[in-house]
Amino acid sequence: MPPGLQVSAEVIYSLPAQLRAAQRIFDHKGGLHAAALFDRRGELLSLKEDVGRHNALDKLIGTALLGGQLPLSNHMIMVSGRARNLLLSCRLQRSSLLARAVNF
């Protein structure tokens, strides 16, 4: 987590279920990745879906940029799949990345 961002384990453990519950397109089509933006209390602020996990994250960060929310240093980003090069994108935003699976 970035310096100063403190989040309880209970909040972190609640994020995967919230992300999955908010995946509306996945419910109908399946096969989509998601990226979600949460505040420190675990409140879902935004979720984007795409066939590519990088695209979902790009959409999420782009929405935050257009909404004047950058930097995301007091937020957490969770992705539905593997986190590999996504880490770099989140580091640039100084946010915390949480993933269901990590592949280095």
C-alpha cells in the first residue's frame, strides 16, 4: 500500500466479491476482465470491463483522469485476473493494485 493508506484486512477481503458482483456484462456474456477502483473504506467507485485486462485498467484510469481524480494515491485498484505489467500502470498512479492472481 502507498505510504499513509491504511486498509483493514476485512475491507481487502471484501473487494473480490464486490468486483464480481458489479460485473454486469460478465453476467451476460462471460469471458471479460474487470478493473475496479475502491476508496480506503472499500467503497466501489468505478468498474470497467473489457476482453483485455490491460484495456479494462486503461479505461478505469482514463475515467479517473477525465473525472479529475488523479493521482489515485488514496485508492485501491483491483483486477479480476493476473497482475503482471499492470503493476507498472498502477505504480504510475501511486495506487495499490490488488489482483486475484499474480504472475511474475
